[in-house]
Amino acid sequence: MFFYRIIKFLLWLPLTIMHPTKIYGKKNLPDGKAILSCNHRSNWDIVLYLLHTKKKIKILAKKELFKNKLFGAILRWLGGIEIDREANDINAIKACMKCLKEDKHLFIFPEGTRLKDESMILGEIKSGMALIAIKTKTPIVPIWIEKKPRLFRRSVYRVGKPFELSDFYGVKLDEETLEKANQVVREKMLENREQK
């Protein structure tokens, strides 16, 4: 917790100047466990969110980001959970479930990667987040980033109302079922995008 506060303190002023950020709808964030499901525009997405929220959260992040020892250490202090996107990373899934069992917030980019084509609205939703949400019966909070962060342009995050994939609780989670759950996630995220 000490290192977490120090890192936030050191980063807050320069990044707030370079990347002014506004988060709307913070009242929609539950006090207990939640999965924060956000579209992914740039590597700054999670950093800017963390600097403007008081609650400490866990972040599911690709293992490549941990290769640099210094950056990897900072990411872990900020709550990073390393995941291998090329394999069924059971350890990462267990770490996510442990985090939710402890009533924490877990930040996930359900597309699994940055959306490099800015003409696209939202990429393909991967099944990992839905699986975790269903298994742990955790509400999902859709978060929408309006534009890719750019220097000195305000970044806007919109936090939507929580929803649950309760129709899938107790159901056999095969590929077809998870795809239906992914579609619900997609619809809720796009609905949140339209909220002003």
C-alpha cells in the first residue's frame, strides 16, 4: 500500500498536466466486488484511470508488460496480475477469482488487446472475463473511454451501471454459452457508450 501511494503521488501531477482526465459515473461503482470492463485504446488507459480513482484495484495485464523489471515491478505494485494470452493461464484465473473473493475491484479489457483501428468501435469480446464473472457471481461495470488519449487533450471515462450475467449462473459453460454471455457484455458496453 505504501509503494502504491508513492507511485500515484509521483505520477499524478505530470500525467494530469499531460493527460487531463475526467471520470463520469463513479457513483455506479459498487462498494464490494466488481469486474470493471473497459474498452482499450492505449497503454495509458489503465494508468489514467488509476490516478483518478481512490479505490485500489487489481488489473489483468498481458505478461509482455512485465518483461521490463522496473516497469513490471511498478505494475505489480499498482495491482497488476500477469496473464499469458497465448495459453489457458490457470494461475491468472485463480488470482482474479481470489481478488473477487476478497471483495476487490478487478479491471479487465475484455477485448484482450488494444484496438489499433480507430475506425472500429469495439473489438471482439474474449470469453475469459465472462467466465470469471459467472463463476464468481460478480457484477460487471462497463467503462467506456471516448477517445484514444493524446497529449493535452482531455480523456473521458464513462462508468455505467453494474449488471450481472445471472442468466448463465448454474449453466454448463460451453463455447456457445460463453459466446452468448460475451454478446451481453458487448451490448452493455455499447449501451454505456451512448450515455451522455
